[in-house]
Amino acid sequence: MLSPPFPPSPPSISFDQGTLVASEFTQIGLQKIFPDIDWEFDRRIDKFRCNAIEFYKIENNLQRLAGPVEITVADWHELRWPSVDLPTLRPHQTVAMECFLQADRRGVIVMPTGTGKTIVGLSIAAQLHCGCLIVAPIRDLMYQWHRKIQQHLGYDAGIIGDNVFNLKPVSVTTYDSAAIHMQRLGNQFQLIIFDECHHLPGQFYQDAALMSAAPWRLGLTATPERRDGRHRELNHLIGPTVYELPIQAAAGQSLARYQIVRIPVTLDAAERERYDHLSQHIQNYVWQRKHDQPDFDWTTLCKETNLDREARAAMKAFRGKQAIENRAQEKLRTLEDLFALHVGEPVIVFTGSNAMARDVSLRFLIPCLLSHCGKKERTKILSGFEQGIYPAIVANQILDEGVDLPDAKVAIVIGGSSSTRQAKQRLGRILRQSAFGEAVLYEVVLSDTAENQRSRTRRRSDAYKLK
């Protein structure tokens, strides 16, 4: 019997554009060896594929293999940090790091803003000595991580994002850039850190996790919950929650003590008349639509605004109500009183719209931070706030999470969503311990409006339930 001219190729698993390709395997063989992985047959190459995230399971199932298999997935880099100069970890930071390492180096750490999540992440990276990719939600946070790595680990990390593609064994990037480029980067980092990881389960952003073969995954967040319930997907995309520090447990310890003061205000006569008129218009429209179409909802209204004049008018009335809530004159008068009460103390004002932020900025001649402000402008404003040049700053959403702020112990919320996450993030902006002592958050809320219900919803957060 003649032997074949070429010996059969051994089975192999390789990385290809954010996926793993299994060659010389049968479907039955793959199901037997890797029972927890969903393989799909790619007819273009007559081979099976799965998402690169499954490499962790493949490594754990290698003992099931009956013969040699060629694995060409990992392109990891060993690393020796030039200089490690990290602060001594606080007890809760040490516990968080140990919990992560003991959980097979996969999981989410939940800690309030100001308790040192970044230092925990850097300490884990310093201990593991491997290639690492840090993913942040916005450019400011990406550069903040870059500065922290340089400061504490002596390493000039690569930057992938903001029109820069500078790839190094340790790199920082944004969720947008990670999702776009992970098909090229997915096998080059053994550790991946998702900062503010509650963003990750988004339909587009989750590709940053699915196309990465990194077996070691760390998620950092103060607020893992999402309204759409997709925070449950973090268990698959990163790992389970391995450590959680309640904000009340940190208050007075690693965080400043704080109090929350709710100040109810009302619309003036002209605002009330306009508000009630718009409310009635919306109620009449919704009642009629539900009478004709019982399943009519907000999504349907949004779809019809470009097609139907009455739907467009209803949406315009809804936006008009929001504008009245966000820009009520009594809020400005109350804000003036609070500024007088806290003369000499740095104050952060949070609004519910860009228009109100500009109103506050113009009336009180303080800097306004909005999402479209350039990096240099934001840096200049925050530096002036830190130096005391500006006694207060006002922002809509740009300061809600992540970015390190100068010390401040007074925050005034005059608008916002019903999100408990936003509420906790805004409170966290003033909870870092400093010479200013106890922190206070004022919540200025319009009575007898929809804003009152939004306030009640966000106050369900554990951060608002003081002992």
C-alpha cells in the first residue's frame, strides 16, 4: 500500500481577525473536547470558528485533547517595568487585588469613585508582568491612564485612539478604538483592563471583549448596573464580580463623610402655565394614540417624528417641558444663595442640559465644561479650578464619571436623568478626602413636575441611604 505523498496536517487552533480558527477538527470532535464553546462552520475556508474570547476555555480544556494540537494564538509579551513607584495600598485595595488574583485573574471590581480603582489596576498590572491593554470610555481617561502608568510604573505606554496608533506591549485606548482595532490586537495582550466597564456590554463596544483572546480580564467600575439589564453580560465578557465596596462602608474611611440636602423649588407663574399647556398637549396625543393603537410607546413615537406632523408636535412639546425643567429661573436664584453660603469653597454645579450649563456660566461668570470642549480648554479650566482662579465650574455630563478632578467638597445638582449611576458618579466627584472636610451635595428639584419623579428614582441608590 502506497503512503500518501504528504503527511496529514496536525489539528491546530489559530487567531484570525478576532476569532479562533480550528483546523483539521470534526464538529463532533470539537463538541467533545470543547463542550462549552459555540463553533460555527465557515464555508469560505471549510473550517470552524469561534470568538477569540473563548481562548480561556480552550486553554482550560487542553487536557481533553487526545493528541498534539498546534496552538498559534498567543503573541504575549513579558514585561519588566522600568520603575515601580506605587502608593501603599489601603486595606480595601489590597483585598480587591487579592480577590481578583484568586479568581483566576478574571473579574469585576466595584468600588466607589475616589477609592483608588486606578491604583488597584496598576498594582495588578505591576504584579503580573505581562503585556496589558487598558480600555477607557473617553479620551480624557485614556490620557489619564497614560500619565498614571508613566508616573507609577515608569513606562511610556502606547496610545491607540484620538487619531493616534502607537502600539506597544502596554497600551491605552478607548472603547471605540478597541472595538475597531481588536481584530488586529486581540492576541497581543495577556491582560486587558476595562475601566468604567459598565460601558462594555453595549452592542458595539462588546466586540472589544469578544475579539480579544486575553485570558486575564479586569473590569473596574463604581456603578456596574445598566438600565437595559445588560450588565449581566459582564460575567461572560470579563468575569464575575470578585469584590464590591459599598459607598457607605468607604465614607469616613477612604472617602470623606458626606451629607445630601434636597431643596424643593417651584416654577414661576409663566413657566407653570407653559408647562401645564405642554403637558396637556402630550397627554391628549398619547391618549388618542393608545386608543387607536394599544401598543403605542416611546419607541413608536420616536420612529414617527420624521413622518407624522402630530408626532413631531408631541415630541416638540416633550422637549419643551424638559427645557422648562432644566432652565427654571428659581433654580438660578437658589444657586445664587448656595454660592453665597459657600463663599471661598470650590463648587461643582451639575446641570441637566447644555443650555442650562451655559445659562449658569453666563449669569455667574464661571467656566462651562461641555462634551464638545477641546482637551486644552478642559485642562485649562480644571487647572484654574484647582489653583482657585475659578471658585466654581459648571458641567452637564462630561464630569459625570472617571476623570480626576481637583479637590472640591460642594456639589450642586440642578438637573439630570433618573439614572442611579449618574447620581452616584456625581456624588463621587466630591468624596475624595481633602482639607475641606465633610462633603455636601445639594439636589435642587422642581416640585410638581416630572423632574420630581426622576429625583425619587435616582435617590434609590444606596449612596443616598445615609445611616
